[in-house]
Amino acid sequence: MIRPEADGGPELRLAHAELRVASLPTMLDFYVEALGFTVTDRAGSPADMAFLSRSPDEHHQIVLAQDADPGPARRLDHLAFRVGSLAELQSYRRSLGDLPTETVTHGSSWSFYATDPEGNRLEFFCDTPWQIRQPARWPVDLDVPEPEVRAATAELVAERVLRSEPESGRDSVARRVEIAADGDHPEAGEIALSSHLTSEGVISYNRRTDGSTVVRRRPVR
């Protein structure tokens, strides 16, 4: 196996995925009409393909290629699309109407999953303020207001961390989850600075309009 050099090399980012599809018109209708992609290029016979994107920086993020018998072995497990915020994720899910979705949090992300007309799994996600060891997965209700989603996820993350066994050979600090923001929502007139999960619970640091800092501690169950 070829591995990148220890000092780095280029950063690799997923740019596009190609799906072999049984019905190109049906799949185009779904990705364009339901998900809002734009067709940036088409290739006709003998290679009947469509190139689609939702990003002005990418010529294509998905390629759909006609194949009479794609077969399950030639399909991906899922495609994942990042959105910028929890509010955007909730709004986009609502915009999909009756499309069946599964809503979860992986601790470090909020996600909903759907399938396209040929059964390919799609994930739409945004980052949470937290980083935790993976794999992790809990059901989460994305239909409730954003503060409630955040509060419910904070509880799930806290329980997971407190019940996790430490990894052998790791320093105890490395086994903690640092909560980057929103451990507790600031009160009126305050700005959230940071929050951390400690043995005492969630400790939040907020700044008041007069410049002073208030520290709050919230125990976790």
C-alpha cells in the first residue's frame, strides 16, 4: 500500500462521485428537481452521461452515467453533502417535502439520510461544535427548534463521553471532548466564548456587554 509521506503532501478533498444508473431521465429529475442540482454538461450516445453541481466552484459534484444493469456491487454506500449550518440543514430538509428521511447525530455532525429513485443513500450534514470518537450515532429530531436540537445533542455527547472506556496509552486529556461552543446557551446580553466538558460537567464561559466574563457549570447525568 502506498502511503503519503509523514510530512504531508497535498490535502485531498472529495470532488465528485459517479453513479451508474438504470434510468438517467428518472435520476436527473430527482437530482435536479428535488435536490436542486444544475446540469453543467451532457454527453450523448454512446456515453449517455450528465454532470451536475450545486457549487459555483465545482464543474461537477455528481456524474450520472446510463448503464442498463448497474448492479449493487457497482454502487456507492452513500454520498455525503455538507451544508453550512444547522439552520440550513433543517431548512433544506423541509424543502424536500414528503421525501422520507432518517435524522441522526454522529456527535460531531447533524445529518439526515435519504435515498434517490434507484436506492443510492444520500447524506446531508453540517458540523456540530463537538468532536468525539467515531463511530457514534443517535436518532435526533430535526423538526424541533434549533436550540432544542443543540441541547439534546449536548446531552447525548456528554453521556457518550462519560460512559466511554479510555483508549489504552492515551493521556487522560486526549480522552476528553472539548466542546467548542454552546455548551449552555448564553443569557440575554451575553456572548458565548467557549464551553468544555470536564469531570464537573459542562463549564461555559460567556462575556457580558460590560466586558466581564461569567462562568456557569451544568452537571451532566
